[in-house]
Amino acid sequence: MSTNMWIRQIHRWLSMAFTVAIIANVVAMTIQVQAIGIGLLALVPLLPLLATGLYLFALPYLGRRDGARQEA
């Protein structure tokens, strides 16, 4: 399995963890629990999710540039 596939798989699992953290935050706000830890829980998967997402976003552009060099 290539590095790109691993990063893609990690990004998928991080997105699921982020979704669960957001749902927990909404439930806590609904029942009016004042816990800062629940709010910060969403930041834990968000930072690596941002890094993997930016990598996956740039991947087609980086590949296109390498392909253009090979053709020339």
C-alpha cells in the first residue's frame, strides 16, 4: 500500500473522529454542560485532519508538475 493510500485512510478515520467530537460537543451544549474539555476534544483530530487534507489537496498539483517535467 502506497504512502498516499495510508494518508487517505488516516484522513478518513480522522474525519470520523472529528465528527464524533463535534456531535459530543453539540450534545454537551444542548444539556448545558460547561466543560471546556469537551470543546477542546474537537481540536485533537482537527489539526492532523488539516495537515492530511492539505496534503491530499496539493497532491494532484504536485503530480501534474512532475508529469510536465518528464514530458519536456
